Amino acid sequence: MSNSNNKGNNIMIPNARQAMDQFKMEAANQVGVNLKQGYNGDLTSREAGSVGGQMVKKMIEAYENGMK
């Protein structure tokens, strides 16, 4: 069952959007993808995937470091 009020990747905490955008920009910079503020629909699937992959990698590292 899905909640009809859930419209995709809405961030529930107001300050989280800015933090996630900054995190995304840092990840893009680390993998050499030129991200700009706003629309980035001109990225290739490979570029977008490498940014997302880098974000996941960093989140896993942060989680593992927090477990020590």
C-alpha cells in the first residue's frame, strides 16, 4: 500500500534539502562531474550514476565510522 501523500523524494526536514544539495555537489566534484544549481537533465546516465554511487559510498563510510 502506498501513501498518496508521498510524492517521491520530498525531504521532510526543512534544512535537509540544503544539506543534501551540498552533499550532492561535493560528491559530483569528487567524481569529476560538473553539476550546477537547478536543472541537470543534460547529464549522462553514467555521470548521474557516478554521483549517486559516490553519495552512497560516503553514506556507508559515515555509517561504518559511526559504529567504531
